[in-house]
Amino acid sequence: MLHSYSFTNLYSFAEKCEVSLVTSHRGYEKKFQTTGRSGDRLNLISAFMGANAAGKTAALKALVFVTSFVKDSFHYKPDQELPFTPHFAHVSDPSQFEVIGEDADGVLWRYELTATKKRVLRESLHRKARTNGPFVMVFERSPASDDAYVVHQDGFGLAQTEAEKVRPNASLLATAAQYNVPLALALTSRLKLNTNINSFGRDRSDVSGITDAAEYFAGHPAAATAMTNLVKGWDLGINGVKFQSLEMPGDEKFWLGLVTHVAREGKSGVVLLHQESAGTQGAIVLLSKLLPILETGGLAVIDELDGDLHPHMLEPILGMFASTVSNPKNAQLLFTCHMPEVLTMVEKSQVHFFEKVEGESVGFRGDTIEGLRSDDNLRAKYMAGALGAVPIL
């Protein structure tokens, strides 16, 4: 489970920004909270609120980048730049990242990365097995020259000669997994993250999103059944959804969703998912991202969760993460949102606000706002501008 992550000099952020899901042990465990095996109380969701261009999506992209780098960078081309962008006023400075999370045994892991777009300048992994114990080094990596690194290991298991020649644009962790190092395989396989974000922001290719969702549900009947039951109860006029593929040249397949509607006197008709309303399409595509994470545990990172959806749909969607029935593995959801209604559903520690000041984004968690009480009406205060993170028009 994710505890926190931070980043510096990334997109519109020049200074360090931290996103934390660790919350206070005071009082009872509240909605969208759980206690991890580490003993820390954690939020299961975090809403990112703020004006357009305030930095909400950029804050999510930091976590998506680190996850992708740790899992996939071994497959980057030798001269490929790292897929992130530093702040425009600090393009010559490195960017920094830190992620802290716990595994199924309650062991805390801290991963740190300092890099330019061309190369890794520092990479390290530490672990903490005891609640009150220190973080202990697993590996640390820093440059020895333009094309070689000094690597210190303590039980990591990658041959030293291989560790020292890992490519400048690749992660030691991702590379070790390719060499079947047990610890690297275990850690990278546990990093489950579903998202609608790429290095450019939200993936806005509606056709490919619908096709990918249709392909996923066609290959996962149990998830398709769960999705169908949900959308049937969401007053979309849907009676059933089926999926099939069309054979394309080159043995490729194009996946279609067939949506059944029932009219008066029991008459039914079938409409292609590609022809449905944007709201229906958005709900089904969103569920193709959320349901796998709810089943396995992990992270769902969603930009514009409320895009194309009616405000009343927010509560049942978020509610899936609150129930131990629908969320038995304590999956977590981080999402951007513009609907102020979400502030009536969350605690102040479960929302991060973002705003831009003189060309630089800043972020802060709701419970760090001075004078904001737990029983305050978050929505009313936000709409009145008392919490910041609203556009000045």
C-alpha cells in the first residue's frame, strides 16, 4: 500500500511537493481508511482539487512515471530520454522523486530517484522491517563516470559487474528483475497501478479507451459481470453488455461492446458502445481501470474521475473503495476532480488542494490548513474560496 510520495522540479512544480496517505490514529477508523500491516493508518482515497492548470494532473504524473520507470525502463532504447519534464525555469537542474509504501507483510520500502531527462544521478532502495526501526539500505547507485556507476548493495542480489553497468536511463530495480533477482521480481510484480494518464497527461483517445475496455472485459468474464451489474444499477438504461471482436488485417482484432436496452412492452435493442453517450462510455471505461485494482489490490490513478459523469455517480464509484466486500485487498484511489460534491464525501485528510503561484504549482493536504476543523463544511468553505485552490476569474 502507498504511504506517500514526493517530487521536486517536475512539470509546473519547482519546489518539493508531498502527497501523503498516512493519517492520524486519533479516534476511530473513518470511511475510506484502513490500518496497514505496518501499523500505520492509511487513507484509501485522495481527491486532488484545484483550478485548471493548478498542477493536479502533474502531481499524479509523478507517481505514474516512477512506477513505470521501476517496472519498464529496462526496455527503453539506449538513447531514450526519461519521460518527464522539469519545471521550465529549472531545465538544467535534476528532478527528484521519493515513494514510500508497505508490502503485504507490513515491511516499509523507500525508493528514491534523482535524474535528468538523460540519465540517473542517484537511485536507492531502503527498507524498514520494524515500526520504530530505521530504514536500512538495500542498494544505492551513483555515477562513477559518464557511462558507469558505483553501486553499494546489502542483500539485493544482483551481480556487482551487472549492477555497475546498468544503462544511465534504466532503473537498477527494473534491470535486476530481468536478471531474475528474487527481491527485484517480488517488488516489481507487486507494483500494480492502473491509470488513464501518460507522460502527456490524460489519455484522451476515446476510441482506443473503449476498445481497450471491451478487450479487457471480454477476457475477464467475472469483471464483465460485475461491471454489467453496476451500470444496470446506475440508471443508464442498460440491461446488459456483451463483447466481441472483429478480425482485422494482419491477424489484429478490434473489440466492440454491444449494449442492450429494453423499451416498452419488453422490446429490446442493441447499440454499439462506440455509439453510446459519453457518460455511458466513460463509466464503462472507468470501471475497466478500477475493477482490476479492486480485485488484486494496488493503485488506481485517475485523471478527471468526474469527466462526463453525473455528480450523483461519484458516491457509488468512491463507495467501492470503502467496502471490504468490493475492496478486500485495500486498493487505493488517487484522482483529480472538479466537482465540489466530492468534498461532502471525504475527510479533510483525504483531499489535496493545488494552486499555482507566479508560475509554480504548490500542493497541500486539507488537514494542514490552519483553522480548518474536522466538522467544518469543506464544500461550502471551498466554494467560498476560504481554502484556496479555486480560479480567480
